[in-house]
Amino acid sequence: MDLTQGNLKKIYFNYLLASFGSTLISMIYGIVDMAMVGWYEGPNATAALACFSPIWNIVFAIGLLTGIGGAVLYGNALGKGEREKANGYYTLSLLLTAGIILIVWLALIFFDAPILRLFGADDVLLPYAQRYLFPLKFCLPVFTVNNFLSCFLRNDNSPRLSTASVLAGGVFNIFGDWFFVFALDMGAMGAGIATGIGAFITLFVLLSHFFSKKNTLKLNFRFHFGKDTLHILSTGFSSFFVDVAMGIFTILANNQIMRYLGAEELSIFAVIIQLFTFVQCCAYSVGQAAQPIMSINFGSGRGDRVRECLKYGIFSAALFGIFWTVLSMAIPNAFVSIFMKPTEEILSKAPFAIRIYATSFLFLSLNVASTYYFQSVLKKTDSFLVSVLRGIFINGILIYALPAIFKSGTLIWFVMPITETITLVYVVVRIIMVNFDEKLATQSLSSRK
């Protein structure tokens, strides 16, 4: 499939379908775990997995930091016909992934209790979270490697294999969760075991790419370690920060909710996190579908195809945002019932919280997907600012300011709608300005020819 010459609309939507399938099944890991554990052990277990959620954000984000960072540069180098340089970016990205996840892995092995308490777990919730974490301690790096490889396989013209790999692991996780949690009566620990096995299945399918004729990814150690490391990390930082910032915000929100509202509201927030993850993964699918196309065409000087791909991305992001906002508004308690056996009090409180929070979904998809666009055209500052604004700066201030100023914990639910709205203004302005700049650059290039 020639990304610089083929029918762009067909290419984009083929990539979107593959990317959407991959991200959809990927998020099923956490969703099925929370649902199974919540139904087996009750709302406290659901709240405990909300405290575990930032760990998932960190583990997956590392794969995006080096995966997207390296893949964007890989795609740009391919667009310029520099395959050896492209494989240098791949090799260095792989080494960086291994080094970073090793540090995180050791921290979680030896300091699990302090980390979980930092993330919001109290004496009641901590045992649930630790039981879930125990089997995952043996395989956490696999999740990062899977995310990393998926990024490069999409850029190596194998988006469907990336989807198939996550589908295989996700399907096992669904049935494995039921078997270990309920049939073997293992509760939260059983969910962790099923998720770990599913991750290994995904890895084995991804590795099959390297034995196929399609594979062009080769180890090449001819790179400038310092300069290229900085280039990879700075390019991938925005994608990394989107996930990490979600984890940081979850930690802040967990603690604020426990301070102002209590454990029942935290269990509602755990449901909201899963909804938020659904929408964010849809946004990932838009960005990850467009990124290889944009990166290679930008490297080839095809600004017209970059802009056309952007148009399809905006359309897709808008559809996803409208869909999830309407669905969340219409059936909030249906989502609550998926993830736990709710009490009457939870069912009475949840609709207000979910409906208010869901208004943020309308703009979330475009805001997140825009970071991939800015990365692909090497506007790293814009990508960084979008990630920071919506990820920690605006919402980090509001999560403390709103309940303190107005003496009401319920205002916590308004934090993300306000944040996404403000961020959208910046995104729209910068997309218009960047496209105008690119258009001028393309015209200038054409006139010289």
C-alpha cells in the first residue's frame, strides 16, 4: 500500500478500522477486569481498580513515548527514502523502551504499597489493588512492548496484524477473566492472571511480523545516541503525556473525591474513568491511523495529502465525540451496572456525575487526535502544549480550585468539561495557522520547481 500515491480516503479508513479495532480491544483489558472484579467483590474492588488505573496509564504511555516518537521519525525518514536511518530510529527506540520500562518495573515490584497509596488507596482498598497487581508484576513490561511494536507495525504497512494481535489477547482476557475470577474463585488476583496471559498472546502474534515477507524493520545500530534519543523522546512526549497526564489527573481526582465526597463517589469515578478511556482510545485510533500517512507524506513533501488526511481525522474525531456524549447522557446507570453491583445510593448519584463529565467527550477526541497531527508535521511545541493544557495544567488547577473556592465537592465533575473546552480553542487556532504555513511552504516549493 503506497501511502504517498494511493487513494488516500481508502487508505485512511483502512488504517482507522485497523487502529480502532486495536485500541478497542486493548481497552477491554481494563474494562473487563473492572467489570468482573466489581461484580465478584463489590464497589470497593471497583474503587480499588480506579487506584490501580494510573499504573496502566504509565505502562502503556511508555510504549507511546518511544513507539510514536520513533515511528514518526521512522515514517519521515522512509518518506525521504532513508531506510537505513529509519531502522536506526527503530533500533534506538527499542533500546530506550527496554531501559525505561525496566526502571518502572523494579519500582512496582519493590514499592507497590506506597505507590498504590499515593494513587488513592486506603486501608480498605489497598488489599484489593495488591491482589490484582501481584500476577501482573511478572509481566508488566510485556504491555509496554506490545504498545511499542504496534506503533511500528502500523508504520511498516501491517496495521491489521496489530489489530489481530490485540484481538487475540483481548478475547482470551474476556473468557480468562470469567474462568479465573468466578470459576476458580480467585477474585481480583484471577483478573490479573488472565490479563497477563492475554498480554503474552498479543506479544506472540506481534512477533510473527518479523518472520513475514512484509517486514522491513531491521536492527541498525548506526545512530547518534544523544541527539537521536532527544529527538525520539521530544517527538513522542505528547502521546506519552496524554496517557501519563490521565494517570496523574486520576490520582489527583481520586484523592479529592475521597476528601470531599467518599468511597461511593470514587466507585462512580471508576466507571467514568472507563468511559473516559473508551473515548480517549477512539481518539487514539484516529491519531494512530493518520500518523503513518501524515508522517510519510510530510517527509515526501506532500502537504496536500497531509491536509486531506487531517480532514478525515477531524470528521472521525467529531463523530466519536458526539456518539459517546449522547450515549453517556442517555444511559448513565447502564454503564454503572456493567462495572459493579450498585447500591441504590450509587444509582441515585451516578447520573448527575456521568452526564456532567460526559460533556467533555464532545471535544476530547479532537484534542487528543490533534497531538498526533502536530507530531506528524513536526510541530512538537504545539503537540506538547495541547497535552499539557488538557493533561495537567488546566485540570490540575481546577481540581483543587473549584471545590475549595465554592465549597462543593460536586464541582469536581465539571473540571474536564471546562478543560477540554479551553484546550479546543487553542487546537482549532493552531491547526488553522499550521495549515496556512504548510500551504505557503508547499506553494513556495512548487514555484521553485
